[in-house]
Amino acid sequence: FLFHRFVAIIMYYVFGSIFALSLQLWHMLTARNPFDEFVKDPTDGSRSISWKHLARIDDAKAVARSISKHTKLNDLFVALLSSALEKQYQDLKSKSNVSKASSKCPSSVNVVVPVHFTGSILPGQTIGNKIGAFVAPIPFDASRDEKRTSSLSRLRKISKTLRRMKLTPAPQISWFITSLISMLGLESIAKYAIVCCNGHAVAVVSNVHGFPFEIHWAARPIKMLMAFLPLPPRIPIGILVTSYDGSIVLSVEADEQIVPDPDRFLDYMLEEYEVIKGEISREAEPANE
């Protein structure tokens, strides 16, 4: 048993690392951020922020479980983001002077997904630096074609992609490289590495597990907790999903040139959530007849 366990670990880290690094190199060489064409001033640090309530945790989990036993909540959140990115691009394109012929829209875009190695901060632990990340491609169809892929199909595809990436040691590799650069104190190299390794991602999406019950401050109940995700270099959109007291809150921090109306951007995500629920209901109707 120990020998088989040892062989499995070796194969995971050796062959898994080769696969993860090869895929990362492919993303770095071939991916493109379609939102770059709307950045007029790269030095502009203006940010737009907003937050909205999405759903009860139990409701969102039921939606994820209805897709498959492998579908996670984070898969659902990335699918909502995918739809919002498409609609945001359409909005920017309709208001832009950039000609349609000057840029070809890619069929997929990359997002960065952080991974906490312990799942969350365990009792007695400090926050520390126990977070890695991986880059994953997600569908991106900015056309207005009515025959486009259904929201459920997109969610299933995203779930499969994220599950495949989670089976590689990509988060551990990213943590090791960033920790090494940090220990050496090479700040300029660290910034360059972050920009290069983000795979031209358009967004980063993460989640924070808050208290599952209502807490109080100075004898007063806290009705909502939210947080914002600081934008890494060259990534224009950051989505943070926070759970608290049985509810899920979405927050966005973005480059104001890319997301001038953050409320509307989150509305796109909420609308996609309702679309997915509707498609699930329609799929279940023949089975119930």
C-alpha cells in the first residue's frame, strides 16, 4: 500500500507538474484579453466597486447539485462571471469607436482562481500565505446570436475545466514560485512574474467562507459582511463571493475603464443565475411528466 501511495504521489507531482506547466505556457503564449482594447490609459488607477446579494447558500448548493455531483459552488460562480463578461464586452463594444474589423473576439478567455490549501483558516491557525492559484479558460461568446450555447451547457463545460485543473499541482507550483521570489526579496521580478503568469486573464474570482450564523458587534447584529478583492497587475476585474449567515454576497472591484457601472455588471451575474435555474426547471419537466 505504501509503495502504491508513493508511486501515486510521484506521478501526481512529476507528470501533473509537467501538464500544469505546459498548459500555463500555452495560456501565456496564445491567450488574449479582449478588454485590453478598451483601456485608454493603462496608468489610470480608478476603480469601480459594488456588491449585491445573490441567494441563500442552500439554494445555490441545490442548483449546483442539480447539474452533477461533481459541480461545485465555485463552478457556478465562474459560470455567472462568464456570462457577465460577455455582456460587459458587448456593452463596451457598442459604445466604442473601435471598428469590429480591427479586433477578433476570442472564443475563450482566462480567469484566475485562487485556492486555499486548507480550504479555509482552521481554528488556531494564522492567515499566513497558504494560497495558490491556477489559470483556467472559460467560454466567451460575445456575439448576439440567438443560437448560442445554453447557460447549462456552459456551466457543465466550466465545471469540467475547473475540475481538471484542480487535479493538477498548479496551485502548489504557483505558491512555491511566489514564496521563493518573496523570500529572495526580488520585488521587480515578482511583479513581472505575476503579470506574465496570469495568462492574460480578464478576471480573478475567489470566495470567502464567513460565519454561518449572525454575529454581533457592540451588542448590535451585523446583517451583512462583504469584502473586495484587490486587483492583481493587468487583471481588470476581481470578483469575491462571501458567505455569511446562510447568504451569499457578490462583490466586484474593477478597472473603471472596463466596468464603469459595477451595479449593472453584478446584475448580469444575478440574471444568469435566474437563467440557469430556469433551464434546470425546464430540463426536469419531462422527467416529472
